[in-house]
Amino acid sequence: MAEIYDLVVIGAGPGGYIPALKAAGWGKKIAVVERRELGGTCLNRGCIPTKTMLHTSELYRACQNAEAAGLTIHGASTDAAALQARKEEVVKTLRDGIGQQFKKSKIDTCQGTGTITAPGRVQVTSVDGTVTELEAEHILIATGSVPSIPPIEGADLPGVVDSDDLLSKADGFFDRLLIIGGGVIGVEFATIYSDLGRQVTVIEAMERILPTMDREFSQNLKMIMKKRGVDIHTGATVKRIEKTETGLSCIYEEKGAEHSAEADGILIATGRRADTSGLFAGDGGVKPDMDRGRILVDEHYRTSIPGISAVGDVIGGIQLAHAATAEGCLAVAHMFGEKETGDISTIPSCVYTDPEIASVGLTADEAKEKNIPIKTGKYIMSVNGKSVLSMQERGFIKLVADPETNRILGGQLMCARATDMIGEIGLAISKGLTAEDLADVVMAHPTFSEGIGEAAIEVLKK
């Protein structure tokens, strides 16, 4: 006989486990199905491991430049095994925390592959073949995404990896890493490897790195990374990958001519695709409407099948952990008639390079494309006291505002702690605050956040 629940969540990543906890707090009986580890890709193979490695690489680069700060450091070196151990320690600590929250909230964890066999019914198959039947009024799909590998000749050669593989590499770092893809994943790994003193080459098909973000981010980051020795090729198309006597060779076309770049390892970082593997039963099962692999949903994240909702990477859109969480919380609130909270129109995007990059709301580029009248205020962080004393690279804070009302419409930060400060601008956009409101706030000195107030003053000057 099937165990009966109010809600069965398939996927224990940020789009699944946090909404499950929220629903449990309303007194609902919840089961969460996960075939791998609690925390999903974000905790185990994405955000947390990557940022742990970025923290270490940033410390290492700081050691190399310590003399400029009046310090002399001898013998700083990298230890791949120790870094892997540190990464696993961080991941385990957070993963155990989720398990403890589930136990406290009386949420049942079902280890195995969840397959929807009918509306309201989920079959869980464990690794040993044991099958468990679950029944629920509501089902929430939060199965996330997996790396997307384009059909490149030679992509299956040894030494060609995706982001999951590179994060779990315990036998040392590649001395020469070539990255196919200059998006967020690509530039973050380029930062890690270049900070650790490795040779890095980036090949991006679009005309600039970070092609979906503000153009100024791309321009400034490219200059900073080139200064640190990263070889960047944009508008370049990869033709094939070949094995050589000394490693691997990536053959690509740039400006009409064919070139090659040598490497010991090649990372393919060309994006991610929705993961629906094993999710729907075959003949006689159910399958909601889909488009190019992603599940289609309405404004309440309901699929075409009553009682089944989906959120996060599996529905496409913004592939970010916090976006999945917000969508999941909205979805379960609607299911159970609870108050829906969460302004998904102000989802921030963050890139953990050095300097950090963060953006929320409207950009100047988007405003131009859509013929939306705006005015901007920009503050250069090279004159910010905290930036100077902490020896930060070039950066800026830019605010986008309505030209008539001065209401804040967007913000773009490229500076130290940008990912921590972007929430202030997100709050301003969500609550309809103006440049006057931001300029009125007395900021502590010296801080990086002073730049937000200065950018607001620049808006008012116009």
C-alpha cells in the first residue's frame, strides 16, 4: 500500500528542500525524493564547492601579492588533496544541516529515483532495486539540471571534463586548462585556475565573455583577466578537440582563420539543460507539456497535469539556486492557500570572480534594446576608501533609474563584496525606492557600500 502525503517533492536541491520545509511548517505531511545527495547540484556540485575553491584561490593570490600590503609570506603552495578535503567538509556540514532540519520537521526522505506513474502517484526506485510507492495530493518537481555538452568532435576524449568532473578532481590541478564557454561557470573556473598560477585559455562563441550580462562587466573583466595572464578568445567557434603527444589540442575558428590551443585539460562550460531523466513513466504514465526538454508551467508553476507543479532549472528561465527557492516557495504557498511571498521580478545574478559581479533589475543595455527611457548614476570604486586600502582592482557601481521619478529600476556592481551588497538594490527596486531614498541613507565609512549612496547622488545630478 502506498504511503500517503500532502506533498511529495522530487529533488532535494534549493528548489525542493526549502519549499518542503516551508510546507512542513504549515503542518503538512511531506516526503522528499532524492536519488543523490541532499542539497542537490548547488550544494554538492555547484555553488558551494565552487565558492569554497574560489575562497582558497583568492587567499593564494593574496599571498602572492602580500608584499604590497607590508607582509612577507614564504612557501605558500597549493595542495589539491587538502583543498578537496576542505570542500567536502564544507559540503558535508551543510548537507548534514539539511538532514537535521528534515528530521526536526518530520519530513520523510526517500533515497532513489522518483518516477511519476500517475497524477498523485510517485514510484521511488532505490539503487538496490527496491520500489516504494508514494501517494500525494500535490507533487512538486525540482529535479534541476545537468551540464549540457554540445556535439564537439573529441568531447569524449580523456581530459575533457564538465564542471562536475573538474570540481571532483582530486589528483591535482591541470597545469594548462582550456575552457570552452565564457559564461558564469567558465569565468569562475578561469578565476580559480589563474589565481592558482595555472595557464588558462577561454574560448567563447559570442562576441564577449558574460554575454548575457551588462556590457561593462564583460569589458572590465576581460581586461582584468588578461592582466592576470588569462588568454581570452571571443567570437571563436570550436571545431574539434584532438589528442596530442603532450596533452590535448582545441581547434577553433576566429576571424575566419583556424587556430589551435594546447592544454592538459579542457573544461566544457557551455551551459546546463533540464534534468528529467527517469522522471516520467513510459507507456501508460503521465508527462506534462514540455518545450525542448523543459517543463512548461503557468504563473503559479502548475504543469498541464492537475496536482503536479515544477520549479527551478527544470522549467528553464533563470538557472539560479535562489530563483529556484523563490519559485518553489511560491508554488507550495499557492498549493495550500497560504500567503505567497517573494518578488521574482528582482532576482539578482552574481558572478564570484575577483572583483565580484552582481546585477539586479534593468540594465542600461536592456533599456536601450527595449526603448525604455532611463538615466544612470555611476560611481568608480577606485576612489572608494575601502577599495584603495584593501588593494582592490578596478570596479564600479551603477544605478539605473526612471528619468522622471528617480525610481530605482536596476543596479550593476563590479567590486569587492558586490554579491553581498546587491540585496540592498534589490530591496530598493522591490519597494519602489528612489535615488533620493538611497542618497538619504547614512553609510558607514570606510565601506564598499558607500558606493551605492554615491551612485545615487550621481543619478540625482542628472
